Amino acid sequence: MGKLVLVVLGFWLPCFASGQSEPRTLTLAHVLMAAEEAFPTLLAVEQRRLAAEGELTTAEGGFDTVVKSQNRWSIIGLYENQNYDVGVEQPTALWGARFFGGWRRGAGDFPVYDGKTVTGTDGEMRVGVSVPLWRDRSIDRRRATLQQAELGQLIAGHDVDLAKLDVRRQASYRYWDWILAGQRLAITERLLLVAEQRDSGIRERVAAGDLPEFEALDNQRAIIERRERKVAAQRWLEQAAIQLSLYWRGRDGEPQMPKPEQLPLDFPEHLPQFPLTYSEALETAMANRPELQRIGLQSKQMDTELELQKNQMNPGVEMAVMGAQDFGSGKPGLNRNEFYLGLNLDVPLQQRVATGRSQAAGANLQRLKWERTFLEDRIAAETQDVFSALTAAQQRLELTKKQRQAAKLLEEGERSRFDLGESNLLFVNLRELASGDAELMAAEVTNTLFRAYADYQAVLALEGQ
């Protein structure tokens, strides 16, 4: 598909030079490159990718190692003692297991019922593991958040792709409109020049009695009318250049106005090609469109949330294993080695939290399915519409070319008849204006064709290939 994108662009690159800020001829490739590098909305969407990276780092922080310390001193009372306790916890994604360990030291006088607090002079080391047996075993909040954050990073990437498609489409629109405005101005200047060059000859013929005075007056009227058309065409060109400057930006990111001398002489001779059939194009669009890929990832996020909430409805059964050993000297009878087994049970009776969240996740998942259905229908309609637009534009272009050729021949023939005295200036003006309108219509249809091709690339998401 990458070759297909270059079918048209390849013909605009000869004038491009890397690092050239103001090319002699401005091409679409220049505009698209500048827009992708500095267009503000693209830069803004890029921040979503950075934000998603931050969310992923946050989710990974759920598995950070945690160090806890508790220190207690009894300085006044019947029993004076000191307690020091430092612990380390390490959550893992392995069945939701949590490893822990630590060191504690209890010294001083303790009541008999609190004798377990006493340790050897060098303290007690402990290590253990806690493993969920039911709830949180296959999935827990930490792992679900991490999975959703990883999907969120991919979603942000598709948001960037979608923004690029839109920017490239709009930049293409503005570029082709700028060329059309240049063609409009060139046509009006040609018609004005013809009338101005004819004026002296008409005055000589009037002076010689070969033409009536009103013919010279009519030509003056035509000159004034064509000057007005030129002013309007200049305004269209300036407006198109202003709109294009939003996309053609300099290295500093500021808009730069394209100059009239940077206009190509005409639209590219090589017209855009679309060799794919409708079914092939639809298949390509369904595979490439960022919206579909994004909504698929959002559905996976909801699947993860639904799986988590269904898991949270299960009873919490957790088994813990811990071993401990004292070091150093101690009181007689001090238990030097200890081994513990634990079983914890946690059963919410109403289950309203997990039930409500499961219901919300299921509803959101169904919502995304309906949105995907509509999105697929819309893409199919867009593909069909762009094929219709391209086909119609090609057919119209062939007809307008024939019309332009016929109008040009009639213009030249009518001017020859006028020079021979077999016609009048009214008919000459009408033929010239008709020829100019036919030329302008051909340019407008060419503009329509290239704009339709920009739609074709956006609908099929070919720019990302």
C-alpha cells in the first residue's frame, strides 16, 4: 500500500530539497511534511501518547517494592522496652502472590503475655509469601490496571494516527484550493491582457472609420469588467494562501505564506490512480482505519474490567507461609526458629460493589459493540462515496477538456472573424468569456478530482502505510 500513496506524490518531489525553507515550487509533499512536523493539533495529540506512557508507568508502580518501618519506645511505665520493625513487601503478577520479609528487634522488659515480642539481641529475620487461592488469583486490580494501561498506550497511538489522517486530508484540500486559485488568477489575467492588447487596434479602426465608436466603448467596458474579475481572483488566491499557511509551517512552527511565484504552472499532469476495486478498498479500510483499531482496544479494556469484577464476586481465600529465626543471645526458652501457616477468608455478603461494577462494564462493552457496528457501516458508506466521487470527477474531467478545446477554437475563430469585419466585439467578448469559463471549469473539476483522492487516502488510511 505504501507505493500507492506515492503514485501522486512522486511527481511533486523533484523540486524538494531537504532543509530548504522556501522551495521555488511549493509541492504537496512540502506541505504535508511541514504539517506533520509542526501542526498544533498534532503536537497536542502527541501529548496524549506521553500521558498514556505516564499512565503505564503509574500502573507499573502497583508492583513497586514497599519498605515499611515501625519503631516504638516505652520510656515511662512499669515495663520499659524498645521495638524496631522493618519490613519489605513485593507484589507480583505471578498468581497475585505477594512476597514479604523483614527484621525486628524487641529489647527491654515485657509483660509475660507479651513475651513473643522479645527477640534475640541481634533481632529476628522473617520471610514469607501470601498467595490468593480464589479471588485475585487469575486477575486482580494491579494486573487489570496494568493491562488497561498497556492498551491505553496503543489507543493513544491510534489517536495520533487518526489526527494525522485528518490533518493530511485538510492540508491536501488547502493545497489544491491554492492551486485552483492560482489557475483562476492566471485565466483572468490572460483574458484581461487580450482585451488590453486589442484596445489600441480597435481605436485605430474607429479612427479610420472601420468600426463604430461604441465598439471601443464596449472594449473599455470589457477591460473594466476583467480588471474586476482579476481583483476578485487575487482575493481568492490570498485567501487560499492564508488557509494553506496554517499547514505549511516553518522550522519555528509559525505559519508561512506561500508566494504566488511558488505556484506550480498547473495541476500535475499525472492524475491520481486508484487500482483497487471497491471490495478491496473496503477490506483495506477496515484493516487500516485507526478508529476501528482504537475501538477494538477499548473493548479489550472493558473485557479486562468485566473479567476483574466477575472475579471480585468470588470469596477471598488467601494462604500465607512464613518462617522466622532469631539471631544473637537471648533469654532462656527463646524460640529461635518459627514456621507459620495461615489461611484468611474474606466473603462480602451483598456483593453490591462487584455486581454494580460488573454491570457497568458489561453495558460499556455492549455500547462499544454498537459503536463499532455503526463505524463499520460509516466506513463502508465513505468508501462507496469516495469511489463514486472519483469516478464522477474522472468522467467530468474528460468532458470539460473537450469543452475547453471547443471553446478555445470558437474563441480564436470569432476573433479572426472580428479582424475580418465579419463579427462584432460583443460576440468576441462572449466567446472569450465562455473560453475562460470552460478553462476554469476544467481546473475546478481537476481540483475536485485531487480533493477526492485526498478523501480516498484518508478513508482507506493509506498515509499510515
